[in-house]
Amino acid sequence: MKCPNCGYPIQQGVLCPNCGADAFIFKKTRNASIRFYNKGLEQAKARDLTGAEKSLEQSVLFDKNNYIARNLLGLVYHEKGQIADALKHWIVSASIHQENNPASYYIETLRKDGRKMEKKNDAVRFYNQAIAYLQQGSDDLALIQLKRALDYNKNFVEACNLMILCCLQEKNFDRASYFIQKVLKIDQYNPKALKYAQELNIAVDKKEKRAVKNNADIPSVKRTDAAPPAPTYRRQPRSQNGFKNEIISFLVGGVSVAIVLLSLVMPAMSETKDRTIDELRSKVSATGNITPEELTELRQRVKTLEEENENYKQEATKQQNVALLQEASALSETGNYVESAAKIVLIDSADFSEEQKATLETLKLSVLPQAASTLYTQGRSEFLNKNYDIAKESLEGCLKYASAENFIDDAFYYLGQIAQEKNDTATAQQYYQRILNEYPDSNQSANAQNALEQLASMTAAEDTANDTTTQQP
């Protein structure tokens, strides 16, 4: 045992022969840490990951330098899909003890597979977004985000537990039981999954009028489909949320019809007025058979019609913009931020009232950042999957709506990479240079600089090769 005060090895007793410090309490806490580690190890071997997590956290709490406990705790977190928590403990472990520490191998293994790490990170973000949607009452959107999270990280236990809760609320018991067994296969004594299993038993008892006495009666994976059906999102007929969604859908449909009328019927009526004005002008030009009084009257009539037609066109344009504003607002209420943003950028607010302008500005502040974030997430995901054309479209749309988001520099870098992949060197250099000029402190600055240097060396090599070819006889 080393003295906690000076680090001198204590061979016997609890008093340090070097500095005289009493290491009795330190010895007790270290022994407690070892006991909790041994307990956590046994629990981990029995697939009781939740119990192992608690024991190992206690072990680290008693002795923060117990790097062996930290390594095992990191493995437990990794098995449960919590990669960030695992990395945190492995990094601390590697800093405590550097020689022959498995933590260094774990970190290096994850670092080598950057794409896998990106997916794990995206899974956490989708999980957090699902929680936000649930807090807003958007269960269907939450389920979509949870499905994406589990596609990116199949062992994400917390996402599975949240999916179970959503399935139970939707009364999709087969799919809930599928995820319960999935969690219990990873973490045998997970308290949330066991609680949901108990709730499922109660629900099955009411539905099938039979008592279910233990967890063995839960429908097994074999009794369900290999890929259980996604839960339906039907609401109760008098559900307030369902009624609200129906109203919003009705408004979107009504506004769409209004836009069709404005864009088709009103121009036709305006053309009729234009033809009438042309006919009157023709009469004015043919001044041979009309009196001066009639000529003055015709000119006044033409002027009046022109003014009326101009006012009519202005009002029609204003109404089109008002209809677009209403449709954008309705789309934002349903969470369709990208579609809402596409309507917003088409709006010309020149003839709006102050109230309408204020509504538009409020809508921009709430919708455009959401649309930019959604498109950026889609673009990066498609980029990682090497779907460059789709990624380019999403990332360019993201920049169209973004203003001061912290991922703009990343979008520039991905677009530069796509351009470089397509051998569009000039465009790639423009994106990289924008990162250096507009975001000098960006985490992508070094990558952009390296990419520019690489492109410059490639261009120089090509020029040299061309010159050599030209000089040959």
C-alpha cells in the first residue's frame, strides 16, 4: 500500500515511515472499493449490468484511483450502449495508470472506427430528441426518433426502455414484449424492463382475461414476428391531441385550396381585366369616329381600370403570401419544420400589416433553426452512408435556413468533402476556405487546412505532370 500523502510504500501497519501520516482510513476505503469491485464483477458475469453498474460506481467512489474498477465500469456502460460514459471512465483510467492498461486498447479500438462512433453519437442525439418530442406530446415523432436511435445502436438499453413505454401507451403488447426481452437479454435484472414486464402482464390479463403469474408467461420473441409490426398511432376518438391534429390537418388542407384558388382563378380574372383595358385602348387609338367628350371618357375609364387592376394584383399577391404564412404556421404545429421553412422563404412581407410581420418573424425564429438542424442531421447521416447526392441536397438546404448554428462549419466541411469526392476541386477549396475565414476557431479548421494543402499538392503534381508531357519531343 502506498501512502496517500507522499506515495511512500507502507510495508507494515498503517503509519507511513516517511511522513508519519495515518493511512488507516485510506486502507479501509480502498478495501471497500475492492469489495464493491468484486461484487460488481460477479454481477457483470451474471448479466446483471444494472447491479454491476451501481456496485462499480460505489467502488470508484471509495477509491477514484481504482483503474481496474473503472475499466470494468466502462465495459458495462459499453454493453448497455452508453459509449460516452464508457469513454469517460476509460480515459480517466488511462491517465491514472498508463502501462499495460486495457483502457488504452479500448479507446484506440473505438478511435479507429470513426464511423461507428458517429453512429453511437447520433443514437444519443435521436434518443434525446425523442424525449423532447414526448414532452411535447408528439408520440409518433418520438417513436421515429427511437427507431433511428436503435438502428444506430442496437444495444442502447435506455432507448429500448423508452420504446417499451411508448409501445405500452399505444397498446402494442407484442412489440413491447419484444423490446422487454431484448433489454433483459442484455441486462438480466434491469429494473425498468422488469417493471414494464409487470405492467404488460396486467394489460394482458385485462385483454385476454387470464392471470399471468410470472415473467415466463410474457410472449417470447419466437411467438411474435421476427420484426414486430410498428405500433399504430391511433388516438382515442375524443382525444384532445387527436382533435387538435385533425384541426391542423383541416387548416393545412384549407389553406392549400386557397393557394390553388389564388394562383389559378385570380390570374384568370386579372387577364380578363387586361383584355378589357386593351380593347378600350384600341378605341382610344381609333379617334376618327368619336367625339372629344367620348375620347376623354374612354381615357378616364382606361385609367380607372388600370388602377383597379393594379390594386387587384397587389391584393392577390398579398393574399397568396398570407395563405403561405398560414400554411407555414400550420405545418410548424405538426412538427414539419422543413416543409414549413420552404413556405416561409417564399413569403414576401412587403404588404403585410405590423401584426403579420411580427407573426412571420416569430415563425422564422422558431422554424428555421429546427429545419436547419433536421437537414444537417439528415445530410451528415447520408454523408456517412456515402449517399453524396442526397447529402449535398440536405446540407445545402441546411445552410439555406441556418444563421448562427454551431454546425455550419461542419456542413461546409462535409460539402467540401463531397465536392472533393466528385473531383470538383474549386468548389471544395471554396468550402474549406470559408471555414478558415469565417470560423477560424472551428473544430474543423485543422481538417480544412489539411484538405487545402492536400488539394494544393495534388494540383501541383498534376501541373508538373502536364508540363513534363508537354516538353517531351
